[in-house]
Amino acid sequence: MRIKFSAAPSYFWLNSWVLANIIELATQRFCDRYVDYKLDPGHRLYDQMTQAARSIRANIAEGSGRHETSLETEMRLTDVARASCHELMGDFINFMMRRSLTAWSTNDQRFQYVINLQLEKPVYGPDFIAEAMNHISTQFARFDCLLNNGSAGDAVNCLVVMCIKINSMLTNMLVAQLRDFKQQGGFAENLTQTRLDARKEQATADTAPQCPQCGKPMLKRIIQRGSRQGQQFWGCSGYPNCNGSREI
């Protein structure tokens, strides 16, 4: 059987996902070089920093993957990615303070270079996995002058600015997702509405009685509490706007 390859996942095209991969790789290399035994004797800081970096990338991908089915879940995962970004940035700031390193001013040319650097647009074909890896590596190389070829101060400052940059991206994503959620509703809400619409259609097909208050078709419902719990009754399909009922 011949397997057909689908197109690249939607999140492969996101600059936030590409930058998250760069931050993850840069964090791993930074920890390999500078988070040594003296700084982190229990190796916990190393694990926490690399896991926080992974969380940014992983939650962007997972959230984007849920876009078609649950906007609410997508927003939650984007917010988790943003929280992980703040956690990671805090660790980098702590590193600078422990090493008595100076943070870049926003007017510093290096700060401006990182914050304003625009990632190139990817091009994906059938070999999108290899092409994505190559694209991430190419974009990573644009930060090499600070991440790999500079001092520890250059590397940690560069990573802090990258965290600021991706946090802004994630905040903008959340704003757009919230706007879509308000317009389209969430997955659970749409499922409930679809179910109610189907029940209304079924009620009309079964010639259910009309509501004595508003005239809409009624639905069979079950009493949830009290001495008659479990018994059925006719309830208005317009509930909660109308609470008309009939005995069965």
C-alpha cells in the first residue's frame, strides 16, 4: 500500500512556532554551556529550563492542532505556552543576577536587532519535515552572533529578548483566538446547540405538543430532583427563555 503524504501541519507556518523551536534549541545549548554543577548541583534548574522551553513549542503546536475542534482548548494551550515563556524568562533573569551580568537597555543595538528581526517565510513541499528542520536551522543561524559566538551575557540577554518577542506573539494570538471564540463559540457550546437543534427537529417530526406559553414544540425531559425524580414531562424547546411545561 502506498501512503499519501499530507501537507505540512498548520502550525509549521507560524512564526511563533518557528521562534519557539529556536528558543528551545538555544536554551538547551545555553544550559549545556553555562548551567554547570556549581550553579545547579541537583540538575533541577537544567531540567526546569529546558522543559519550560519545550512547553512553549509543544503547546503552540497542540493548541493550533485543536483549532478546528475546540477554540477554548486552543486558547488555554496558548496561555500555557505564554506562562512557560514567563517562567523561562525569569530563570534567565536570575542567571544574569547570579553572574552579576548587565541587562541590555532597550536602546542597545543588540536588543533592537533581536526584537526587530523578522523571520523569513518558510516554503514547504512534500518533504515538509526536513524542510521545517532546515528552515528552523537557517533562522537560528541569524542569532548565532549572540547565542553561540558571543559571551554568556550576550547569550542570556538574547534569550531574554527572544522571550519578550514570543510573549508578544502569543498575546496577539490570544486576542485573535478570543475574537474568534466570541464570534463562533466554543466546541462544547456548538455541540450543545447542535444537539438541541436535532432534538427540536425530532420533536417536530414526532408531532410533540406545543408549549402553552409560547407555542414552540416541546421536548421530553426528565425531572432531575425531588419526589418525582426520574419521571418524564414535556418541556418547552425554548427553555431557559420559556419554562412552559406539560404532563405526559
